[in-house]
Amino acid sequence: MISDEEDKVIKEKRLPNRLDEIDRFFKEHKEGLSDIVVESTFNGYWLLDGLKDLGYPTKLVHVAACKQYAGLKYTDDQSDCLWLNRMNRLGVIPEGYIYPRQDRTIRDLLRKRLYLVQTRSGLVIALKQQFLSWNALAVTKDDLYELTPENLKALVVEEPLRCQMESYLEIIRVLNERIKIMESLIHQKAKQDEIVKKLRLLPGIGPILSWTIRYEVGELARFKDSKNFLSYCGLAPRIKLSNFKKKGEGDPRNRNKYLRWAFAEVAIELLHKPKIKRFHDRLVKKKGAVKAKGIIASKIARIAFMVMTEPDFKFNEDLIFN
């Protein structure tokens, strides 16, 4: 839809997902367009990239922060488009972050690696439970990785159960191979900039986690301060207050789940340090186990932000976890 400064519709049409058709629709009005507003959907990057390559000014809309008047009884695609155009014309449209195209593939590779690792963990847990429930055997992850079909046949007599376990083991072997290939490619292609080097100096952050944090953060300039960064990571309180009374909570989906996972992993790794473990145990008594780990993850996320943005900042475990 194209509308003017008085919200009058100049042109509208439902278009197929083809850049040539979209270009043909906008081409005759190209010089007079202020912006083309695109909703932040899961598959919107191809459209944003294509429009930019064709020379159109584009904006990515933060849909979760762009809600129409709740009293409207009827809305459709036409009214939604007109609403977005009006907000853009008034200069109040909430914009989303357009992630740099050149880094997008490595970021997505890190995400897919995480998915495979989590899938593998689920299969390992399922196999452990099978051994416990059928054979009363407590096996470790390393035991499963080294288990051969011959050894499994000796341990599990029942053929249906053995067939299931062999299937799981074969999938785990394939996943191990693919994860190694992914990690090798990440080590080759991921950039080794100063931010990654600084993150590696923090305890509990290895190569994969440092790259995950770096690529999920993108451009640091988009975060005003550490509070804004913690909110993006999903590690800040979601409480809505009015007159010092709780009136609800923010949307838990409005966060970067990969950064939240990364800092949760760091928090768990830090529990191997005696001082941090004591700090965690004190928190558990007051807040519970889940909130205790969340607080540690929040602290390390704030430290990571300071490390990335402040050249002279130095991590001191004694001052932060006491």
C-alpha cells in the first residue's frame, strides 16, 4: 500500500513473494517514497535485502511494540498497512534492528549448532533413562559415545528395545560429526575482533560462547546502557508498576533467547569457582535455585557489556561476587 501525507490510499495490491513484482508495484512512485515499512517477520530479510539492493529506503518495524488501539472491533491487512504508514509519517514508528548481512550466516550457523547440541542432549538423556529403567545401569555421556553395537547387544537382550537404542546411538554419532564440522567452519570464518578477545578473558566463556555473544549482540551502539542490554538478553525484571503496585508483566518472548542461553551457560560454568558457588548457595536460600542462577547470569551479562564497551574495565571476581 502507498499512502500520502493525508493518509489517502494512492495505490494498493496484494503482491506475491517476488522482488520483480514488488519492484514493478513501487517503481513509478520510487522518487516520492519516504520509506517502505516492512514488518519484522521470521522471513523478512530476503525482502529487506532485495529492496535495499533495488535502492528503496526501508525500515524494519518492531511489531511487538507497534500495537493499534485496543478498542478496534475489526482489522485487516489494509487497515494494518495504513496504520503503519501513518505512524511512519508521524515519526513515531518503533524500528527493529536490521542485522548486518555479512555476519548473518555465521550467526545462523551458531544458532543451528546450538539446536543440534540440544537435540543430542535430549537423545543422551533418553538413553540414560532407558538404561536406568530397564537395566538399572547408570551410564555417562562418554560411556554412550563409546558404546558399540556388539556391546549394546550384550547389555540389552530384548530386540525391540535394542533397535530403539541403536537408532538413538546412530543419530548421536551423526550429530557429533556434523557438530564438529560446524565448529571447524565457525573457527575458520568467525571474526576474531577485539570484543571476542575481551570476552574470552572472562571466566566461563570459551570460543563458541564468545562468538555466540558477539554475533547475537551485533552493533553495540544500538544499546544505550547496560540496562537496555540486559533487557534485550531477557535478564532484566519484566514487572510493570503503577503507583508502586504491580500491574502486570512484559512479554517474555520479547528477548534474545540465544543471549539468554549463552549467559545461563556461563553462570552454570562459574559455579565451579568456590567463591561464586558460595554466593550462589546464599542466593538459593533467599530466592530459590532458578532465580539464583538468573541473578548470576544477569551479573555476568552486565560485566560482559562493560567489557565490550569500556576499554579500561577489568573483571574482579572479589568485588562483584561477595
